[in-house]
Amino acid sequence: MKRRTELQFAIIGIGAFGNALAKKLSEEGAYVIAIDNNMEHIEQVKDYVSDAICFDGTDAELLEEHGITNVDVAVIAIGETFEPVVLTAMHLLNAGVKEVYGRAGSYTQEQILKQIGITDVIHPERQVAERMGVSLVRRGMSDVFDLGEGLAMFEVEAPDSMAGYTLEDLKIRKRYQLNLITIKRLSESGKKIGLPEQYEPLGILKGSTEIKKGDRLLLVGSKEDVDKMLDTN
């Protein structure tokens, strides 16, 4: 069972992206409030989020009345029109919400959101396309998460040539300027009872940790350095 985090999240706009994000956050143990002005959308998420409320997120009074101005993180996932994103973002920022993320569909919209002081801008379609492009070209690489400043988090399948060697032997950081966060290994318990493939993180790594065939490496660095590591192994 997932440990419930103390952070409160508000997802405003429960379309395909907002729905998926609300569900994932809930699965990770977060307290999630879903907001949409369409009752059908609320019905789709009410069974797995902490709270689901049908109202217009551009209404400052309703945001305050329903406690949305008290959340730690707000994600404005409205995708149909841009004006509601700006209005909702301004209300939340003025109310003192610590982190506000907003969806943008163009460069101009992104600049507007940045000008009003939003925490970060979301481009769901672009980000999915970039991740898919990388995974299609570089088989075995997935879960690309952009961290900014030319850095990203990558999950890659460990090259077969690394199997049997320890982290001290491989010197990944020294040779490739990559930070290895953890190793995800195929769960033996799941295999025994016929469950689909499940990977579990090993936790804190040591120099003596040995890489096994089929391991997946969670790395932080540049794509160029990840490519270099994969090409030379």
C-alpha cells in the first residue's frame, strides 16, 4: 500500500491529461482534489481521487470556498481554451499557492504564463512526442523526464556488457558524467506466482552493487552522455 504524502494537489481540468495525472498521483498516495465544470468528467475520477468537485475554476470565490487556494500544488490542465488557464493561474498565484503549473499549447501561451509567474509550463503533447521519439529510436530507453538546463532523467535497460560488473568497476559517473540514482530489477516474487513483469528499485546503491542482465538504470544527465554510455557498452 502506498504511503500517503502530506502534500495536497489540485488538478483543474479533468480531460484526458488531467484524468491520467489525477489517477497517477492518487496511486502514488497523494491527496488529490479534482476540479472540472463538467459533471461527467467528475464522475470519471471521483472513485479514486480524495475529492472531486464540479465548479468553474476561473471563479476566485469558489476556489477559495472549496479550499483550492490552500493546496500545496495546483495543476491547471485545461486544454480547450487558454483564457481560463490564465485566469485560474492568476487567482491561485494571488492567493499564495506555492506551486502552480499551467498547460500551454504554443510558444506565445508559454511566454504569457511565465510572465505572470507560474512555476512551470506543461506541454503534454510535446512531452509525450519527445519521449516517444527517444524510445522509438533508442530501444530500451524510456521515461525521459526533462529537468531543465540540458539535464533529464532517463530509464534505460542496462547493456548486456555491464552484467556481472560492480558499480565500482564500471565508474559510470567518472566515465560518462551520469548520476545513477538507482537500479530497477525484475521482481522474483512476481515471477514465481505468474504476475506480469514488475521491476523493483534496489534502493541505496553501493560500489559493490553488481549489475545483472535485464536491470534497468535510472540515470540523470544529458541524452548525449546516455547515448555515449549505451554506444560504448
